[in-house]
Amino acid sequence: MSDESEQPQEGPSGAGLDWSNLERNRAGVPGGVIRRARGQGCMSWIQKVLEQIIDSPLKWVTPKEVAFVSVLAVQRYLLEEEPNDTVRGGPLYCYDVTISDGVYQEKCYLDPSLNSLVYKNILKVGIEMKISRVSCLYNEKRLGQGILCIDNVQCGRTLDAISLETPFRNRAHGVKPERPLRGGKSHYLALWNNEDPYGDIWLTDKQPKEHNFTNTKIISLSHLETTWTDRNDFPALLVRILRKSKLRYYGKPDKKTIEPYQTVLEVADRSGTVLVILWNALCPEWYKSLRVGLVLLLQDYSVKKSYQFRMHPLPVDPQIKSISTMEIGLNLRDPPTNIIIIPENQVKPEWKLPKLNYRFITRSELDDMPKDSICDVIGLLVFVGRVQRSKKKENREDFWSYRWIHIADGSSEQPFIVELFSTSQPEIFENIHPMTHFMCTQLKVVRNDAQVPKLLYLTTTNESRVFITDLNDQPYTNDTKVQNFIQWIATKTESGEVKNTVIGGYYPYPPVPETFSKYSSSVKVHSLLTPVSEVKKEIEVLQYREQKRIAIQGIITVVKYIPHSSAAESASASETYQNADQTSTSKASREESESQGRISTWHQYDRSMSSQCFQPASLSPSNKRRILQGPYSKPFAVPQAEASTQTYGTRIGMLSIFQRQESFGGKTGKILSDRWESQMWRDKKYHLIDHLHYSRVYPESIPRKFLFEHRNFLAQQYNSQPAKYIPPEERPPKLEDFKSARSLGHFEVTILGLNHDIAIDVAFLPMYSPEDVRTSQIDTLLTCMNYSCVYPQEVTDSDQSPDPKALAGDIIKAVTELDRVHIVGILDICNLGNNKVEIYLQKIYIPENMP
């Protein structure tokens, strides 16, 4: 967008190291490369390595002593193109890694060849690692400045605690505001997306101040619209902020803008509304302070014709004119804008500034809302999903961050299901948890009534804002719908809220349609079907918390039920997989490390601790049940008494809860009460080219019952990995110690490719509902391949808990009907970081429901 770029601004101060006079003074100076550790019990390993570099004729060295260092920060930024750069296809993000050897801290530049370790969250804060090769990178534009570069590492285990008291060896690295080691940018980016403000350049202290309007000439927006082309200077604008967009980062390697940010405000006076564009350095200075509802006095702004591709939000008030022919520009210069926040007590009624107009709806009203409607909601958070990411464009490094949440308002048994993307409010997005009063504005309705199950949820827009509210003295508390919510929440007891709230875990939403033809028309991918031979490649390119849905063809050949007793053992048995061998060094070792995700193991983590919140559908002909249809279904709680007092740390036997009773089904293969294996599998399994093992269920994949007293710990577990190390709470609990919101165990499903040369193991989580079946798909595996919302309900006296043994047997029997049948399996894949990948079978299609 050439018309929206700016000229370079004054660059930041150098963040490199002063390497002058090194030979004359090995003790160095503050900020120098070498500074002897005086008064310490041992010499700093970092200092030894730096001395070795100075003595080496090469630009790189292998440390004579390879010792563990701890990682305190991993920070990302965009590096501009340099004369010796090769042609690149997109932005190049670099990483500065702050390490500590127990004596000093040092900020180092990570060689781009190791970026994949950050992409997959292998190199992260809180771990120990060995650095086996380092080099120095000189800034040739400055005298005697260089940077310590990490060229090869071996990532180790997560440490229980790391001291933050060690000083920086180079004092310049501890100076505020922080600056990247390389390039001309003045700031770091958020680690996992570009929308969130990150770092100390983002100010929050802009306060309202009284203004003397005696000599201030003000022009209305409607008058400005008709005269701006004939003016050289513009009188002040007195407006109220009606909407505020999330941040847009438009930095590129070939652009020299220091702070390439943009945000859009919709402002209004008595005569109309107009868009105001806040540019570049004004964003870090003002973005966090400009809240919706504030009154602004704008001076020394620019006016230009509206950008033709800019999306205009729907009018807040149909009575107010929307001015779309021009837009207001605010910049640090050309001209330097003057922004004043007017105190609310100085706002006069005669100004007739429009008030904020909310569009609150209740959950009961959502059922009748048309597609793409815009609304606001307020309620109690009853489910908060983990943070996930999706790519903005293929073959690029830019991602959206999002999470699924459920909001209850008391008007319906069903909650609002909201796809919450980052709104440039990380202080809220990263800290929300169940039992919080939550408000979200400018949500769009997504629905498809022709799909089974019906699709109905809300998603954030570019102008959405989120608030954690106390419901007191807010401008919207007089709204009737808000008042009804306040009355409803007052009737809920604290104990009731605790029992019915869930956090984190795998969340299979949105549901896939009932037929493959509808599925194929709903997805936007280059290739609809992924060959089984390419699944490994799809997995290997996934980055941390990136979730992707693919479709594969194959034949189900093995199904095995994993009850809670077996799942508990998997937590301990799989510790071998998670030891220090998960390290990464050079390209070869990284590939070896990533391949560990294919290690064969059928041990799983899915041990349940409490009542069910993802409920499967029974397949028994004598006890037919309805498949759960997203937000329209009523979940059914299934308690598991035996597991209620156990934790993942408990070591119990691997014996199945079922007594194994073998029978032979002729051509269908061997059937056990908890396992089925086809004859085809016995014939083919020893002749495979590759067998991918991804049926493991990790602790992070399991939704947990929320405990308010551990809210900070639980919120941290299901957030993205932080960029800076956060010391843990004293004796923090383990995630496995928290009760699971699922209690029925899971299945391991082996799918053989159509060419019979590659197989893949995936996990399947069944879902149940106590109601009658309302679809024609009965007594096949298809009836349980659907979505159920995570909204736990208490078991009533009228509810009868299904027998897990019987339900598992129903599914096993259903699979035998699919022997040798070609199916299409819909797989949800997510990279959990640290070489952990989850793959869940979300649905299968068979020829009867494929075109």
C-alpha cells in the first residue's frame, strides 16, 4: 500500500556491543564485550566464550566448555533487507534470545537457520540449553560494535525455576526501552502475532486534561467534507470515539518505517461520522489510551480522499450521516498532530456529541439473528479454550491468534459460542478465564441452517473490543438486557459456577457438515484431499499452536478403546519420550528430533477426573441416541466415580477395565471387547513403507474443570508461550492434577491408505447425548462423529449414566461394518509445541454420503 507508507524516522540507539580497546583492556568497560566477573565464586561461562572469540582468528568458535544456560527471553522483530541479502519471498522475522549462565545475562542474536526451533516452540523461555557454536556479527556502520550470535544449540528440559537477579554483562541490554540487536526498528513484535502491542514503547498514561476553548476554532465534520479540498489549513475537530480497530502492522523488509503501525478510529460529532487513521509512531504513543467513548480535540491533522479498499463498519446510528468520501490522518509529522483527551465533566450538552449505542442481544435472541448481523454480548464466561493460531496466507510467517469461548447470560440453556480473535488487547485476551463477567462488542453472526448440525456462532470483527467488567457504573448498565443478566448472575451461587466451568483442551469446532459434498463446498483449500503419503509433510510444517483441518482417504483397519486406567499409565510410561532427547541442534538433528513425534506408542493421557462435558452418541440399536448438534444440543454429564479421586501422577496397572473375550468374525477380522483388528491389517501391517503414530492424547488436549483459586496457573497453561520468563508460583500444581472434563476415555484408530503402503494412527473422542437419534445415520461409527459443546451440566436423578463398556462395545461393533470400506476421514491437527502433535478424527464420510 504505497499510498499509506511513511518516510524513515530517526532510528533507535545502537543495541550492539562496544568492542573497542579490547586488546588493551581485557577487563573491558560498562557495555564492553569483556568484563571480568569480580567477586563471583566462578567465572561466567558467557565471558569465557567471548574471550575465546576474541582470541580466535575465525568469526565463529566451538566453546571449549559446553555448559547449560537458561533461556530468559525470546523476542521477535522484523529485519530490513541489507545489501548482501538474497531475494526473499516474504517478511524475515529475527529473534533475540536472552540467556543466563547464573553469573551474567546476555542478549544474543539467533541464527535464522534455527528459527524453526522457535516456530515449533522447542526453543522457549524457561528451558536449559547447550550452545555448541557461537559467532560474532559486526555492525560495520558503527565503530567496534558486535553481536554475539547463537549458531547451534541443543534444547533441554524445562527448569523448575530460574533466577532473574543475575545482571546483564552488557549494561546496554538492560536499558529501557528495549531495542532489537539488529536493524533500525525501535521495538519488538509480539512473539506469536503482529496485532498485539508488545514491549515498553506502548504508552498507557495519556490522561484527559482541561482545555480552554476560548480561542479554539472548531469545524463540523459535514462542513469539512464540503470544503476540505479548498483549504490549506483545517480548524480543530471535536469528536467522540465510537469505534476502534485492532492494530495493523504493515512492516516489510524493504520498507524503512521505524514503527509501521496503523489503527482506524470511527469518530463522530453532531453532523456525521468519519474514519480517522492513526499512523506509525502515534500508535505506540496513543493506541492504549484512546478508548471507545472518549471525547477528543484534534488539531493539525491531514485530510485526504478515502482509501478505496478500506472497509467501513456498519453505521452506529442510522440517524447520523456516514461520511465516506474523506478520511482524517493523524501522524507524528506532516503535520505533527495534536491530540487532546477532553475530560467528561467538561463535555457540554450543547455540543450534541452522539452517545455510544450498543446492540446487545441475548442468547435466546441469537437463534433468530440473520447471518452477518452485528451485535454486542455480555455474560459469564463458562468455557475458555486454549489459544490457537491460523496462517493468514500460505508460505508466510504471519498468523492470527484466536481462541473459542462460551458466554452464558441466563436467557437460554445454551451459551454464546464465540470465535475470539486477538483484538490488540493482550492484557485481556491472555488473562481471561471462566467465572469472569465478559463483554464483547461488534461481533458478527455466522450461521448455516442448511448444515447438519446447524452452524451458529459469533466471531470477532476488525472493530471488536473485549472488556472484563464489574457491572458497576458502566454506561451500558441501564440497558434492559444487561439488567436481566445482572439479576440472573445474582442468583448463581459460587459453588454452582465452579462446577459448570471448563478451561482449555481440544475443541472440535466448527462442526463439519453431514455430507462430503457440503464439506467440500465449505472449505477453502488448494487441494481438498490430502494423500496419506503427504500427511507427514503437513504435520512437519505446522508451527506452534497452529491448527489445521485436512481430509484423507483410507480404510479403517484397527480400533482400540483406551479406558481411564490405561490412559493413566500412559502419562508415566511416556515420560521416556519427553526427556532430554527432545533436543535440537543442527538441521540434521532437528529433523531427527521432529521425527520423534512418530515414535510408536499407544499410551495416552486421557484420564478423566470428573463429569463429562464432551458427550458422545450411543450406537446401540436398543438405546438409540441423538448426535449432538453444536449449540443446539443439550450436553449429558457422565460421571466416573473411580477416577474422581485419582490424578495423573498415580501409577496404576495397564489392565483393561474390560475382560478380554475374543471372538472371530470371519472375514471381518478379530474382535475383542475393547479392540478390533481387520484381516486386511494382519495381512498388510508388516509390509508398510511407513506407519505414522499420532494417536496420543496429551494433557494439554484435555479440557479441565476450572478452579478459581488456580486461575492464574490454568490461564497460563492454555495461553501461548510467553516471550519473557515468568517465575512460577511457589510449588505450582501440575496440569495433570486438575480434574478432566471428559470421562469416557478415547479410541485409537488406524487408517490404512488406499494404496495399502502407509498407515496412520489417530485419536478419536466419542460424544454422547441422552436423547433419541434424529438422523438417518444409526448404528454406524458415523453417528458419533459429531460435535458437542463444552458446557457441562449436572447429572439429575432422571439421567442415567451410560456404561462406558457398553458404549465402547457399540462403537467397536460399528467399526466392523466398515471393514474394507473406503472412507474419507476429517482430521484436526495441532502442533502443541516441543515436538508434540495431536491428531483427532473429527468425522468420517463413507460412499453412501459422498457424491
